Amino acid sequence: MNLYDYKILLVDDEPDLRNMVKGFLQKAGFYKIVTAACCEEAKEIFHREAPGLILLDVMLPDGDGFSLLQRIREESEVPVIFLSARDEDENRLHGLGLGADDYITKPFLAQELILRVTAVLKRVYRVHDMQENRIIMLGGCKVDLSSGVVYRGDTEVTLTAKEYAIIQKLSENRGRIVTIDTLCETVWQEGNYGYENTLIVHIRRLREKIEEDPSHPKHLLTVRGLGYKLV
Amino acid sequence: MKKQRYRLDTKKGIRSVLYSITAIIATACLVIFLNIVFMGIGLSEYVRKTPDYVNVTWLEVTDQGYELNEDVRAKMDKNDVWAMLLNEEGQVIWEYRKPEELADSYSRADITRMSKWYLQGYPVYLRIWEDKIIVTGYPKDTLWKYNIEFSLPWIDFIKRVWVYFFLINFIWIIGLTFLFTRKWKEQREKARIEWIAGISHDIRTPLSMVMGYADTLEHDDNLSGEERQQAAVIKHQSIIMKELVEDLNLTSRLEYSMQALRKEEVRPAAVLREVAASFLNDVQEGQLQIALEIEETAEDIMIKADRRLLVRAFRNLTNNSMQHGGQADAVTIQIHMQRDKSRCIIRFEDNGMGYSEEVLRQLLNRRKKDAAQNIRGLGIVQKIIIAHGGKISFGNCQDGGSFCLIKFRSRIRL
């Protein structure tokens, strides 16, 4: 199933905001969008339409989104993202604690909303965006992220698990600096502290596989003191 | 390099506390004083009620017997007072306005009884005149009489401890006043925070649409370059508004310690890297240089802090260097451990125009009235650092540019 085939239920009492968010989603490629203005309507539509994801406002005229989420959680594990006009940490944590998948604070940009929606869909339904390029081109070298293989000319090199994790993180943020700390966290998860030197070793091995001249890298660049960047 | 230093005036806070304590003590003194005055007035009222004119000089012996002094008679008439004179045998030998129901002769027992209390319900006063007794009486149900007795040791005891009693009372009054004032102040602060939270909440939804549609227009290929540029400006400004709203809310919550800090073990070096990277990712190439100078040992510094707030403070500092008249294109951030290893020092320095005298003055003067608009970004930095128990100072470098020095209690991770 394609990512964009999931039905999205949008619950917000402000009609203008509903229209805007609907527009954002349609523009991004989602075409099954249903909306509701209050808890009652949301419950009814939820049962009728069985959406794949719910965007839920916290403050609704006939109740709050938190309790609606609790009601929904009793019968379904459908992913829910809160759209809230409150930014207090307690609210955010309360929402996430109740089992929401994400919490977006108003005001937000279309880009942010779409990124979060797709991220949640990908995570929950384990589907990949069809348009997403799983193959990265780095000069004369091709990295296939679905198989973890680097092709350069006729040679094929397989990436180790850690190298794969590093290049995947970097390619997700291509053109942007990824800090040492984020990379360590990606590769070693818990207790990522103190692996900076090991990370350098992995980066060097990775460069040997993807760069033409590993000592003068053109694609996997070091940003001194901060981290690395894939260009 | 010699630096001008500006430090926060913590004495000001202490002074304001002293002021309020003085005010409370003054109020308590006033209350006690008023109590004493009212008690005095009450007592004097009571004293006035006693028939002070009931003395022996008002009866004159004449040929016809006894005669009442004119002044006294007028007074007695006015107050409805009656009188009678008893001889040694208890017989009434003279009377004035005596109620009819009263007898003309009294036994010793009668006299003893009435000397302290009432005569058939009439409050009376007895005086000895020569070998006779003058009885002065008020009408029924006009006076309450009570005999008080104290044991002498008790009086002595009271004499010794009355000062402490007074003190205890005094403390009670101060304590109560203090509690009430605090409660009242708390309520007011809470109302203010809720009011601000409400405003910031209400602004967010309309702002969503301004920001969202401006963003859409900015990327609309059907519009001319100029129109898209204008949309970009709207979007940029609405993002600034969003930040202002967030700051406003957070400021009011921090100001009244309503923001619960979610403290965890944080590595400031990592937070600084994150902030620096996100800035470099977002600004255009060459617009800003951030040099992060982290000593090898500084990597291991740990502090207890709310990560989100820390990121916010560091972002605001960097942002302030670039904007708000700072116009810096290079920011240097250093972090190192103080020599005694109890605190870490984080230093932001830029090559911009430095803080104006006005901004520095406002940063030093933390009174709410002066929390002006152009330091809002820095004001919140100040509040965040102070809420974490850190110290912060701002200043200008001698060769241009500004600096900010932050100190946190920290430890080295082993």
C-alpha cells in the first residue's frame, strides 16, 4: 500500500484551519481526507471511515482531544498526531503519554506537518514512500540503501551495519550538518556517550568505500567540531 | 583583552524582600496600636458609666434634714439615678426618686448582699458617709456587675510574662498578615500567567493560517517574483511573531516559577553542537560563522538542566548576535570547566556591534516594568539560566562585539 493511500481524519473546530491543512495534505499527495469539527462527529466518522491516521486538535467545542484519544485507544491503535495551540511541556508530554504518535504545536509550516505525518505513517505501517529515492548517487559511486551495497564501477562493496546506519542518517539529512552526538545516538542508541573516537574510525572506513580519495573527501565532509555532512 | 563587566544586581531582590517585611511589620504594629486604642476607648466608656458623682459631698445637712446639691440633682435626673440614705439600724432616713417597690428598712444581710450585687434587680453602689450608708441606684437592667478576683502570685506571674505574651501575639499577627499577602499575591500571579497563556493560545490558531498561506504563496509558481518575495516576508515575520508568543508565555511562566523544569543530566557540549549545527543548516552559506571551542575535558561536563530550555537559551543568544542590531557574522562559543571543578563556564562572543548602553542597563535591571521589547530574547535567556541556578552576565568586548558569560554548577562525567 502506498503511503498516500492512507485515509487521514482531520479534527479541528476552526473551518479555515481545516481547509488549510486539507490543502497542505492534498498538495503533498494525500487524497483521502475526511474532516470533523467536534468530538462527536470525529467519533462517528472514525467508525464509518476507519482512517489510517488522525490529526487531532486538543481544544474542541464538546470536549478535549486528550479524552477523545483515550476513547479511540480503547478500540484502535490508529496513529494520532495532536495539533495543539498549547506549547507547554506538560501538555505535550500528557498527549504523548496517552499514546499519541506526535505533537505539533500551532502555528506550523506545511513542510513540518507533512514531514511529521509521513514519518508517523512510515513508522507505523512500515511502508516506504514510493517517490523516496533509496539510491544515493555520490559522484561516480552509487549507494543502494535498500540492500546496503556500494557500487563503484564494476566493484561492489557491502556496508557494515554501523556504516549503513551512519550513511542512512546522513542521507536523510543530506546537505545538512548532522552532529557527532546524533550520529552516535543513531549507531549505538542507548549509552551513546564516549563513542566519538570509534565514530571517527567508522567514518574513515565509510569514506574508503564511497570516496574516490578518502583523505580528501568530496561527499562525506567533516564540519570541524560539530559533525558531518553528506553533499 | 580587557572586558567591561556587568553583573546582575542580586541585592535588589533582597532589598525588595526587606521592603515587604518592613511593610508587614508596620501593618502589624498599626493593628496592635489600633487594638489598644479601641480597648482604651471601650474602657473609658465603661468608666464614664460609673456614677462618679456618687460621692459624699452632694448631701448637705439642713434644718429640715438633708438636701441634694442642685447640680447633682440635675445629673441624677438626667441619668435616671435614685438614692437613699440608711442609718446605723438600716432604716431609710432620706431618699430621692427611690423606686416604690423597695423596702424602707434593711437588715445587715440585705446590705451585705446588695453591697456587691443588686438590690431586687437594681444595680446599686454603696458609700459610707459618717456613720450612715448612701445607696445610689440605677434603673433595672442597665448595668452588668461582676466581681473580679485574682490571686496575687498569678498577678506576679503575669507581670513577668506579659512581654512574651505580647511578642507571641505580635508574631501571630505578622504571620497571618504574611500568609494572606502571599496568598493574595500568588492568586494575582496565577491569574496573570493564565491570562498570558490564554492570549498566546488564542493567537496561535490565526497565526497558523497567516503562516501557512504565506508559505503556500511563497512557493506559488503562478505569482510574480515580487509577490512571492512579499509572501516570504509575511511568512518570516509570522515566524518571528510565533517566537515572540512562545517567549512571552515562557517568560511569564519562568517569572513566577510556574514552569516546571524537567531536569536531566545534560552534556552542554552536545547541546551547543546541536544549536550550532541547526543554525549553520538554516542560514545561507557564509552568512554566519560559528566557532565552537570545546576543550577535550569540557566534553565530559555534565549539568542538570531542562534540555529544551537550554537549547532555547543558546539559540536566543546566537540569534541575538545575528539580529537585533548585533549584525555579527561570527560567533565564538567556548566551554570549559572552572579551575575548582565545581562550575562550567560557557562563553558566547560575537564580532557585531555590541550591546547598547540601553540594552545593558535593562539587562541589569530585572524589574518587570523595564522588561522592554528589544531585550525580550535576552531577557528570557537570563530567566532560563537563573531558573537553573546559574549565573549570567553580559558585556561588550573592548574591540567591538558583545559577550555573554554563563556559569552552571556542573560535574565531570567519569
